[in-house]
Amino acid sequence: MSRRGGLLAILISAACCSKSEVKGGGSSDPAAPTKPSFALFALAETRGQIGPCGCTSDPLGDIARTAKVVEDARAVGPVLVLDAGSLLYSKSPMPEHLAAQEELTADLLIATYKQPLQVAAIGLGPADLARGADHVRPARQAVNVAADAKLAVEPPHVIHVGAAEVGVFGVIAEDAVAGLAITDPVAAGKTAVAQLRKQGAQVVVGLVQAGSKKDAVKLVRDIGGIDLAIGGLGLAAPEPERVEIEPQKVGDGWLVIPANRGQVVSKLLVTVRGPGGFANAIGPAAAAAKTAEIDKQLAALDADLAKFAADKDADPKFVEQKRQERAQLAAERTRLAANPTVVPASGNYFTLEQVRIAKTLACDPKVQDDVTAFYRAAGEANVKAADDIAVTPPPKGVAGYAGMESCGDCHSDAVEFWKNTVHSHAWKTLVDRGQQFDYECIGCHVTGWDKPGGSNLAHNDTLRDIQCETCHGPGSFHVAKLGEEKPLAIRRAPPEDLCATQCHTKEHSDTFDLKPYLRDVVGPGHGEQLRKQLGDGPTGSQLRKAALSKAGRLGAGCVR
């Protein structure tokens, strides 16, 4: 089924069920609580992400903002925070030069998970094992880890959340964590569910680690008895734009999948009325997300219908089907606008909101201070570790990097123009954030990073910023020959894909478009003819400014 058809089926199903609703989100059950029993925050695949890099217009993922979201919810009612695993490290396997920074990152995450997030249980994922079993901490929920794996695990247990009893266990699908010895996940999961029910669990939550959504669905279905499953999918975990706004029904339970690296946190408001399974209700947040999705579908249908109207050969039956589909979507949109809350008249239910951890959210000041202190400590550790690592000299016959000052001896006009471009203060942007010695950032803010005759973390004084040689290649031979070598030892223009493949990737430069960005870095003294060829049009800085404006200002108490 297509995504459009799937959404339509869900909406029609919700509309059909509305006969048993009480208007305004109430219930015909006099014993029904007036507010949720508890809020469940579901995390997975954090992978060492503590804060946004700041390069994109709306950087996502930040433990200071996540902490504030959870704290605000805790001020309203009981809260349970769970993580399906892959918390500790960003790289697996782990390059040795990153070890010091990654361990400090892991320590900060663990401290934040303890307080203020108060995470009650953490599953086990591949990113937790990047440095071996002996570095995994704290103890994890993983019922089918073999005893000889020598991992610290804790047994499934029931957690008291307000007046609710929530049973939690973790399970790992086959082939989800390479090299990890595990037992049969279905048998172990069934045993865990039975034990938790026997201990009085009203809600059973499974922390499921799988290599794909398909594998997660199969495992949840085969185990059975899970009310709510939180899926960690390793490298298959979705980016924010691919996070599903609806949980997936699996047997008698539901599967929820957060985005990777803490970019979207799944918030479930859970209402326990008695024994039995759970219905997926529609709350205001879900209704808003559904409405936005419907608007996209309506726009696409309108475009299709306009094409059909101009096509005399269009199949009338097919066109009529599209018209009916549009009418159903429009009716559902109207219904959601009139009454965005759909709650079943009886039984247990939950609502799901996929919370984007965007820059407009407020920050927990203590956690943000901890992040700032981390960057300082990580930078010092990185510099100390890298100080004895010399830059690899270029092989004989291969050019090295000469630096901007050497370029300026003959190309003063180009250098003067460069000084007014964003490339000229790339290093300062890191200094302002205290991240100039962060391995995740520095490579795109210096010239000749980790290349023969170039720069490394401890040795980059003359190659800071995005200098001439980033685009034109190492110029030591060109300088030595005073530019008279034939053929030229540098390139006049970089390959068209250089920017997009090196630093201006989607993850770090969401507004990048080559022509507009070139308008910012060529002009009098530096590619004046190319600038004329590019002509009028938006510049990269204009695209970024517009995107920043759309994304909004930093949330309260935030400095990043």
C-alpha cells in the first residue's frame, strides 16, 4: 500500500470509530481519568549526539533541549524515559584518535541520562559496543545476551510510574549486533513478557534492537504480549523527515520508532483504565501532524486532477476515484479541525507525538553548561593526544600545502576578496562555540585536513579557515615555481562535486546549492568572469538567512 493510501485508510478508520467518541475528548466511562496516567519518552540510536553542530539552519538533536522537554512534562505528571540502545558512541568501529573525545561524550550522556533525564532503562545496540563489551555502561536491558558475552545486563522489571505498573525488557534480533553472542530472541522475549505480567505489569514495553523495521515488526509479532515497543534500528534508524507520525500496529501492540541521534523524540501520553490492550488515540499534536500530511496529499491530488482535466484521454473511472479520495481527505481535515481529539469511550489508550528537538526549544541551562565544559575538556584531551602526531609529509613529487600568506604574494586581489567571504572566518565560528578542537567539526574549518603536507588537530596554525588550496589543491610546487610551471601544479577550478561531497553535505549544509553559493565566493580579483556568467540570482548567504529566519530564534536559555 502507498503511503497516501495507508494514511487515508488510517484516517477513514479513525473517522469510522468516532461514533463511540464523546465530543471534546471526554469519555462515556465515568471512571476514565481526566489526564494521562503517565508520559513515556522513547529514545533510540542517540549515538553520542550531545548537541547540534550549528551548521544547518535548524540543527536537530540536543540533550539540553531534550532534558528541558522532559522536565516540563515531569512538572505536569508522571514521566517514564526509556532508550532502546546505541547510546554511547558515534563511530563503530572506533578510530583510535577519537577514543578520548568519544569516552568523554559517553560519560556526559550517561550523567545526563541519570540526572536530569532519569532514564529508567536502556537497551543495547551496535553503537554501544564500538570499544568492546568492557566499555558498555550502565547495565542494559537485553534478555537474550549470552552469558559468555560478558556484558552487564539487568533483569526485566516493573517500574512504578505514578499509579501505573510498567514492565520493561530489552531484546536483540538476530544479526542486529554483529559479533554479539545472543540466544533465541523470541523464546527469551516470551519468557520476559510472562514474568512481567506475573509481577503485575499493566503495560509491557519492549526495547527492541533490530537491523531494520521489518525485522523489528517480525520480532514484536513473534514474541507477542508487548503493548508498546520502542525500535532501535541501527544504521536503518530514520532521519527526521522519514519518521512516521503514526505508530505501527503489530499484533495486539504498537511499534514506535524515534529518529536517530536524538533528532526526534517519541512522546506517548499513556492512559491506563484497566486490564487489556491499548488503542492509538488521536491527540492535538497527532492531529496537527495529520493535518499537515493531509495538506500535502491534497496538494498532490489537486496537481494530478489538474493534469487529468487537460488530458482528454484520461480514464474517467480513475479520475473519479481520485476525486473521491480527495473528498475523503478533505472531509477528514475538516473533522480534525473541528475536533482534534479522538479518544475511545472505554479501555486503555495512548497518543503519540513525534517531538522535533529543534533550535526553537528551550534548553536546560545546567546541561548546556555541562556540554560547554565537555567541549573544553575534549578539546584539551584531543590536543594533548595529537600534539606528538606530526603532519604526514607529502611523498616525493607530490605537492604540499603552502598556506594563504604564500598565495597572497602573487594574488593579493584574490586574497583581499576572500577576506570578505564566509570562508575567511570558518575557524572563528568554531572558536565562538568552543569547538575548534572537536574532531566532529574541525575538518571542514581548516585547509588540507589530514592530508599529506596539510593540517591535523594540533598543527594547523597557518591553514585555518577555508583557504585557496581547499578549492585549488596543494600549492607548494606552484609557489616554488612562482606560478610559471607548465602544466599548472594547481587546478584553476575545483570539481563541481567537491563542495557537496566534502563539507556541504545535507547533514551539515541543508541550504547548499552550488550556483548560489559560488556567487558568494567569486567576484572582483577572484573569478570575476565566472561571477558574470552566474548572473543575478540568490546567493548562498541569502538562502541561509531565509532558512534561519524560517527556523526561528534560539529557544530560551540556549546559546547553541
